[in-house]
Amino acid sequence: MFRLLRTIILVMFAFVAGMLFERQGSQGICESGGGLWIENICVGPEFD
């Protein structure tokens, strides 16, 4: 039973870490393309 619980916790941790990593990557791509990162949304330079 402990192995199952430990596996679920590790999978949840990996999922959260992956989401944070992907968000940082998206923010970097947005900023390098000239966009503004506002509240998890990339606003492109054509909307300024």
C-alpha cells in the first residue's frame, strides 16, 4: 500500500514540476519574441 501511495505522490510531483518548467519556457519564448507576459497570457507586440 505504501508503494502505491509513494508512486502517486511522485507522479503528482513530476506533473507539477513539468507544468512549472513548461510555463517558464513559454514565458521565455514570449519575452524573446517581443511580447509581454501578463497574468499567464502572452500579449504580442502588435497589440501595444
